[in-house]
Amino acid sequence: MLLAAVMLLSGCRGESDPGETGDGTAPVETVTIPGTEDRAVLGDYLEITPHGEHDVRMLFLNVGKADAIFLRIGETGWMIDAGTVSALPMLEAGMNLLGLSRLDGIFITHTDSDHVGGLRGFLSLYETDAIYTSTISADWNRVEGVRGEIPRVALDPGAVVQAGEGVWFEVLGPIRYNPRDDNNSLVLRLRVNGSTSLFCGDMMTDEEKTLMYAGMNLDCDLLKVGHHGKKDATSSSFLAETSPSVALICADKEEESDSAHKSVIKALNAAGAEVYITENTPVAYDVTVTPGGKITVEDVSLPEPPDVRFVSVSKSDQLVVLENAGDAQADLSGWWILSETGNDLYRFPDGTELEAGGTLSVGCTDTSGTPDLRWNEGKVWHKTKEDRAVLIDPWGAEVDFMVSQ
């Protein structure tokens, strides 16, 4: 009745031009920015029943305060977030450690640089079938700008992505758009071998509330804690809903002093969760889910690297010299040098060998003379700032470091 009355009253203003408001001015057009509309929850996740026994391994990489998680489920491979630009050696290590040569899919939870920064470099080395994001976000340019011909699949809450026979990633959020993109994080549930894992990206308390209000089942055995374990996430009510026995936090206090916050760690412990923080593992936490659903967490096992070390890192010559102090030839294929100040990376070409007792020089394009290898940069080592060179093997281990001189 009220709607009819309003329509009737509107119709009485017959003198006005349809293209004008009642006061004779043009109407203001409301424009909805794509990705900022709330989404209805699909019923797809209600129609699946996980089944079967599967080989499951997850690697939670130590990439500073950033997020980078690899999963191998049977013969399929997946990545959740890609860390920062400088995380690329660790992303390649994740592939090597799980024996993967390509991925079935990459999930990017949101557009922060510590979740999407390493994507461009990763895609230059490896293929993937698809990149999955949420539908909700005001800006996916950081993905669109690097994906090339790879399809980006936008996921609504309630959607599912199959990860093998009887295994699916289930999308629980985001449901409502939030101006802060952390609260638009793609939230994934994985139920496999009778165990449930919940991956929260950078979800904060606002998004937690929307999932709880929507009635989502958040109960889990393993919780990837949201927003690097800061105190603006993992509320007491959310923790009561999830009740995890294992919690993993991607964080580094040296980079962000409030991650992981002691109050969050205390609350997780009080809830009965064993807490693992990636800054405390040299390379990665290796998580397995047994066919019986038991979750185990340990430092990933690494091979012993050859005794290769820095001899010098010269600012003036823009030249790095390495030596093989071991008694056997060293294969440097896929090794990396990182300049920490500039976040510049050099990857040794496949087939690079260093004889026992021998040396190898790596120069820049501006380096005079004839170095053995050349970095595709004019200058790498900062002339005035202190810069630390890090030598990283294909398994993600820091083999050596040296401050430039």
C-alpha cells in the first residue's frame, strides 16, 4: 500500500520533464563501482561431500611478514598468496620442496603487496591453469596487470573449486564489501581426510562478523590466522566459532612489531591451539594431514647445501664474487642472490657449475670488464646505504650473506 501511494504521488508531478528532478535539475546518476557490491551466498558448497583418502602436504613459507602457502593434494598443486617481490626465491623453493613443476591454481586473497607482490615473478617461471580471486574488491589491477592469458576466476561466497576427486576448496567469504581491502579477503575452507583447514588471508574483525552473521560453519582443526596475527583480527567470538587445534601465523616482528600480537597468541593458546609463527622456521612449516585426519607440523627437511660463499660484494665495481670452498663441484642452477636494500634478485641460469676451489663473478650491466655472469640491472648495490647480499639455494635456505663494501 505504501509503495502504491508513493508511486501515485510521484505520478501527480506530471509537469516535470522525465530527465529532470522535481526542482528542474538533472538527476544524479548513481554509479556502482564493479567489485563493491555485496554478494549472495551460493549453495554450491552445500551440495558437496568430501570423501576418499588423499596425500596432503602444505608449506607455510617464511617470507617475512607476507603470506605464501603451497599445497599438494594428491597430484594437484596450489598456492595461496604470493608474498612480496623479494619472496620469489622462496616461492620457487616451495615448488621444489613439493616436487611441483606447475600449479592447478593460485588463490590471491586480496590486493596487498605482501600477498600479490611475487605473482609476476612466479608466473615468469611457472604455469598455472587459473588465478582465483574474490568477486568483491575495488581493485584487481595488480592481478590483471600480470596474469597475461591466464584466466582470472572471480569467486562468490559459497562457490567451490575442485582439487581432486572428493576434495574441494570452499569459498566462505567475502560476503560484504568493505572499504578496507583486508576485509575483502578471500576466505577458504578445505575439508580433506576428515580434517578441516580454514585460510583467512588478512581478514579482520569486520569480515569475521559478516561470516558469523551469515551463519557460516567456521569450525576447523587448522586455522591460518588472519591479518598476520594482529589484534585487529581473531576476535574472541570468532575464535569460539573456529576452535582450532593448530594455528599458523604468517608474521615477522622485525618487519611489523605488532605481528603476531601477544594477546592473539595468548588467546589461541587458551583456546587449546598449538601456535606456529613462520618467522620461527628457517624456510617453511611442513604440514601434513594423514589419511586419518591427524595434523602434523614440523620444519621442512632440507638437503645439505654445498660450501659456496661470498668472497666480496663491491659497491664501486658493482661486482659479486663467490667461491666454492668445498671439495666437489657445485651446481648453482636455480640459486639466487638477493640485494636486501633494493629487493633486487638474480637467478643463476640452469646449468651454472662452480668447480671445487673455483670462483665465479656476477656483475651488472654497468660493470666493467668481463664478469662470468651479468645481472640484468645497471646498478644493484647502493653506493651510500648499507646493503646485505644474501645467497639462497633452490630449497630456500640462506647459504651465506655479506654486507656490500
